[in-house]
Amino acid sequence: MHLIAIDADGIDMEIDLSNLGTVNTMFAALFTKLGVPIKTTISTNVLEEALTGAIMVKPLPLGSSISGKVDKQSAHFFDVIVTEEQAKAGIVVRVTSAAQSKFKLLYFEKDIGEGYNLELQEDSEKTGKVTSAGMFFLHFQVYRMDSSVNALEIAKDPEAAFFKRLEGLQPCEIMEIKAGTHTFAVYGDNFFKTASYTREALCATTYESSTNKLKDVEQQILRKRTELRQFETDYRKALAQFQEVTNRYTQEKQNVEELLKQRDNIQSAFTVNKSSVISGSKIRNGGNESSPHEDGKDMSAAKKRWFNLSLKLSADKKI
């Protein structure tokens, strides 16, 4: 049995869950729970069925929503019919999951034959209390957020989570679609269970205010991303300087305390009662020096021995 290996070099690798056994799937799910982004591919069976046209497609009228559940590594296909006027106004197709299921929103183009070619896919991202994915064909550049960008770098440096937050902003490849029938699909991307979802399609005509706000906020985010790149440079430089002065503060504080301690010891030497100083000197010189009291005792003993010796000599002479 071979287990999947996930490291910094393999983080961009895409895994086909349909080819993984139960144990490997469990490990992949565990890594995802721990915050390691694992990209998954669409199963070969789904792509082959689309290419051969062996799929069941249901309609999704503009302005409506339909809820459902799709099995893991399976897809629910649906058609959205767009008029010329609606295409000019802009179309939005979104899928959300209140159960926070993992899924992919897929966009197919009709082949010359009976099949469908995959042209675009959006992975679900957690947005608030739901997971969602959307395709916005609004005639201006719309961006999607790829949370896997710099994920490992952010994990190593928590502060980078702020500065790299907008680096995952990626431009969507298609900005508009023409009038006609367009085929989408919801692909179940959960590791073990089915994915619950609600899909909806709408025309931007009735959402003109939201469309203008989206265009404006996308531009603001782009400017903010540029500003953050420069601010990160300034922040890192200031942080390094702060750490430098903090280290110096600690060192200078120790030096000042040591100098003041030396000063106190030197000043304490200026005293009449030098017993403590002499005692300290005796210890420093290995005990070779004696105290004044000890010197006095030694001199008294010598005088006494000399006095006794004199008396003895005098007595001997008399005899």
C-alpha cells in the first residue's frame, strides 16, 4: 500500500480522488482539515462522458435557483439559455452550499459533434458561513480568490497571512458569453460524502447597482494588493529595526545595572569599619592575610614567651 506524500514541492500537484483508495482519501481529507490545500482534478469518467455527450442535462432558467445533492466525483449538468439582450447586460451563475460542501462549478462549450469540452472551472471557497463558487460574465475583469496560493509560506509565517491575503487574487479567463445555450455543471468534490448545493443563474439587468459595486471593489482590491506589497517591505524593515533596538535595550540595561553595582561596592570601601572589606580581601588572597585582632594575639603570645625565657635565664645564673 502506497500513501500519498504531500510536501512543499508537491503542493501544486492535483490529485484524482477517484484513483485513491480509502486510506489515501482519508489522509488527504486529514491534510485538508489541517489547512494544507490539496487540489483535486475532475474524474476521468466525468470528462469522458462530457466529451461523448453521454450526459443528462437539465435546464436552469435565468432568475431561478435549484437545490440538490451530487455524489463525490460525479457531476450534475444544467443548461442556461441566454438571449442577445441578456448577454449584453451580463450573466451570473453561482453555486452555494449551506453545508459547506466542497464542489466545483464547471463551464462547458459545445463541441462540433455531440460532446462538450471543459472551458472553465471554479473551486468552491468558504465565504462566511457557506462555501460558494461563481462565474461572472459582466464585460469587465472579475477576479477569483485562490486560497492555495502561498498557503505553505503563510503557515510558516503567520504574519504573512495578512500580507499574502490578496496574492491569491486571480483573473477569470472569460469575461462575457454570447447569446445561446450554455452548459454548466456542479461537480461533487467532497472526500467521502455527497455535496449539497444550490445553483442559480441570473441576469445583471436587475442587479445594476451590485454590478457597479463589484467593478469598483475589484479595482480597490487590486490597488490595495499593490499597496500591501510595498507596505510589507516597509513593515519588515521597521520590524528588524525594532528588534535591533530591543536587543540593544536589554544589553544596555544589563550594562547599567552592572556598573551601578560596581559603583556601590567601591563606595562601600570608604568606611572606618573595614572588617567586611578586609574579610573580603582575605578571601580573595586565599586566606594569607590576618585581621588586626589576630595580629595582636600573635604579638602578645611572643612577648609572653620572651618574658618566660628571660626569667628562666636569670634563675640559672643564680644557681
